[in-house]
Amino acid sequence: MPSEIEDLQEQTEENELRSDDVEEMSNQAQEEEGIRLPPAKAMRPSEAAKILGAAPTQVIVFFGPVGSGKTTLISSIYERFAEGELENFRFAGSATLMGFERISHPSREASGRTRADTDHTPLMMSRLIYHMKVNGVVHEGLQDLLFVDVSGEEFEQIRDYSEACEVMSMIRRSDHFLVLVDGDKLSDSGLRHQARDETCTVLRRLVETGVLSSSSNVDILFSKWDLVERHLQKNTIMEFAKETQAEIFASFASVLGGIRFGEIIARAPSNSSAPAKGVEPLITSWVCDSQVPRRVARIQLSQGELGREIDRFIPAGPRHEGD
């Protein structure tokens, strides 16, 4: 086993303790900048286990390379609920409320930053868990959600070493596994092939090591889609995105429980649209879907209205026993 993987395993075991140190450094930095948020942290796995044991809970893992927008998407979902209902669901509480506030703060005017942003999640703070409880507006019923924020460095470790999959057991427990493909890289002709290839490589490693299987529901999300829509070569980029989807579907649909594709605008420029644009069908599936795995096919992406709903699941092959 490469020494880098051994180092990663040691880092994983020490993350909980080391992230406490980072939290303290973050507090000190905020004090120096004149900013002080109430002390709060995202959950550790041991804390999340209490929620898993107390109520029906959906575990959603956010996965992707550094800078792809995982933490931004998590914070934008929280911000969307703060504005009101989201797809007939309303916010009903959180055990990590100030954790959400902490990751959302840099995007607000009060942070003093010139543009909305979200701080990078370092490796030592990887796999922090954010809790949210939602309630149906039409059909009332509480549902707990756990968002697992995996650092981009872990994505890169898996891309480079299949042995890194050994420490990814939380992906097996996930009810929904979200892989973000950076729309900023897609917009760069020199980087878009890298973005596609590394996504395929990581998925292949996770499948080959059994981390992803026929019980896994996977969402491939093209983040920062507003950059694609504004690009002078947007038609070329959209065509490449279609080809990427076709390649991923052909390679993995037969071995996964479910696979979807969609575009996300977590935070539009100048607040031109609501936060977490494109997340609507995701939140519906997180709350309403059963955990029975489903084989799905891809409805081809259109080049129509930005922010349309992610394509629906449709049957594609034999149903699993118990469907």
C-alpha cells in the first residue's frame, strides 16, 4: 500500500481531534477580522449516529474535486430554506444550525468580502456532517437529512490511488451520493477533458472496490452552470456535457442502483435567482424516495431554460427484487 494511503488512513482517524484545532484557529481569525459567530460545529459521525438511531434519516454525501462547490451547495440549500418553502417543504430545525451559519457567512455582505464565496473544506475537517429537519407543506411529516461534506483532497486521493477507497465506508451508508463536476472546468477547453476523466476514474475505483454498488443512488451534478450559460462557447460546452453524461451512463448504469444527471447553480451572480437553483427535484427525492434501489435511464439534456428541474428517474431494465 502506498505510503500516501497509509497517511490518509491516519489522517482520517485523527480528523475529529485535529478539526477542533482548526475550529479554534478559525475563531481566532474571525476575532482578528472583527467577526465573531457563536461557537458551533458540524457533527461528527458519533453524534450523527444518535440521529440515525432516533428517526428515519436520509444520508446525502457531497463528493467532488477541490473547488467544485460542495460546501457552497450545502450552504445554499440552507439559505434557500431560510427564504421560505422549497418544493413544498419547509425548514423544521437543525442540530447544526450555527454550523450552517458558519459556512454561509462568507457569502453575505456582513462578511466584508467583495463577492459571495464559501471557504474551502480542508482535509483535516473532511466528512463534517450538517443536520437538517424538514416538514412537508402539503403532506405533513418530518424527515431528517444528514449532509456529509467530503473534502476535495479525498476525491483526489481516490482518483490517484484505489487503496484510498478503503476509508470511504460512509459512502456505502449513504442514501444518495452526489458527485459534482466543476462547470468552471467545463468552460475551460484545457480542463474539461480532465474534469470528465477524473469523474469517470473515481466512479470506476469506487465501483471496483465495492464502495458503490447496485444499492447506490448516484447524482452527477454539473455545478456552476451559470458560467456555462454565460460562456461564448456555451453550445460546445453543453454538447461536451451531453457526451460526458452518455459516457458515464454507458459505463455505470448497469452496476448502480440509480443514476441521474443535472445542473446546479448554488449561488447566482448578483442574487439574480434563488440559492440552490436546480436542487428542487433533489430535495423531493431525499424526502420522498424509498431506499429501494432503482435502475434508471437518462432523459437527454435540453438546452432550454436555465435552472430547469433535473431529469426524472424512468425505468430502464428489470426491477430489483422487492420493487
